[in-house]
Amino acid sequence: RSAGPREISEELGLTVSFPELVPVGRRVFTYTFEPGILEYEFQDIFLLPRDFEPGELKLQKEELDGVIEMEVEQGIALFSGTIPDIRISLLTSSGSHDLITVAADDFVPCLDDYYLKLLQLARRYLNGERDLMLI
């Protein structure tokens, strides 16, 4: 219960209490680094439904290169392959704020459509749906 708010504070500079976080599920991921050795990673996924300005963020340079802001519907179109790229806002850990164009291939590859699923959950939450929000 303290890890999420602590990481948000350390990496983004935001003060968040655990009850503010909306649980949307758990992602179980298996890695195979060498034959016969499996590593299981359990990722609890939360949304933080809060309005804030990019200037409020204080990014920890050792942990983050930057933070992006994208419209949910644009992200869904990008990661579902409907559109090839989108313009997004990028706030870097050095403090610059730029508009850039990104494609789905610019993100860390995910075999389970993680980004698409997460954005669909965000859309459902924003539309008032609160039941069975599982990733």
C-alpha cells in the first residue's frame, strides 16, 4: 500500500495517497532469460484520476527520461493500428516540453497489447464504468 505512492512521489514529485489510486487489475508476465529459467513478474495496475499541469511534475532523472501526454482515443487508434502515428506532448527530465510525433514502434514492445488494454481501461473509467476493470 505504500510502494505505489512512494514511487509516484520519488519519480514524478507528486504527493499521492493510496486511496486515490484506482485498481484496474494485475498483469502477470513471464520472462525466459535462459532455457529452463522463468521469471514471473506481477504488476498491479492503477489509474490516478487527477488533473495536474506538467509543471507540477518533478521528474527523477535517474529513473525517467520523460513523461508523455496523449489523448486516450488517439492512443487507442495508434496501438490498434488504425493510425500510423500521433503528435504528443513530451516533458523530459531535463525540463524541456516539446511536441513530438510517435509511432507504436517507438514504445517498448509488448506481446500482450498492454498499452492498448491500458488505454481501453482508461477510456472505460472516463466513461463512468467501474465494474470488472481487469487488464
